[in-house]
Amino acid sequence: MPLTGHHRHYFTIQQRETLQHQLEARAAVLREEVGEDVKADLDAEPEAVSLEIDVTELRAVEAALARLHEPDFGLCVDCDAEIPYARLSANPTATRCVSCQAQHERGARPAPSL
């Protein structure tokens, strides 16, 4: 997919390996938590909610692991801008730049005029 107006950012091997280790470690923790949640009584609402949250996060982690070595890893899915390594290091599953994520969390509503 050609970029429009942005240059492609390449992470160093060390940066990608660091992100991969972070994602793999988080996936291992989540898999263990999901296993424990499944063994628990799922009729209890808090456990069911916890399981849903863990499964959703595990899917995001696994998707990030799958994208990690793709050329467009680290590019915002909305605007195609580079996602800084510092953001990805803090949240390796991030798929949006800070600006687009904030807009997404606001429900893509325009800012109120003053």
C-alpha cells in the first residue's frame, strides 16, 4: 500500500525485538489469565467480564504480533502517520497515532465550537 505524503518508518531490529518480547510476555500472561477465568465459575458476572476483557486484549496482542514484521507496522490505520516508537513501547498494540486515537475515543465527533 503506497503511502500518501508520509515516508515509511523502519524500526531497528532491536526495537522490533523489544516490542516482540513485550507482546509475547503479555500474551503469555493473558493466556494464563484466560485459562484461570475459564476454570472459574463463569456464571458469576465479574469473572465473565474479566474473561471478555482478557480475550479482547489477547486478540489485540496476537494481532500486533502478526503485524510486527509487516512494512506498515507502526503506521496509523486512520491517517497513515507514523506512530512513534515511544508510544508503541508503552502500548505495543496501538494501531493509531495519539491524535487519531483521541478522536476515536471521542467517537469521531467534531470538537465543540466555542
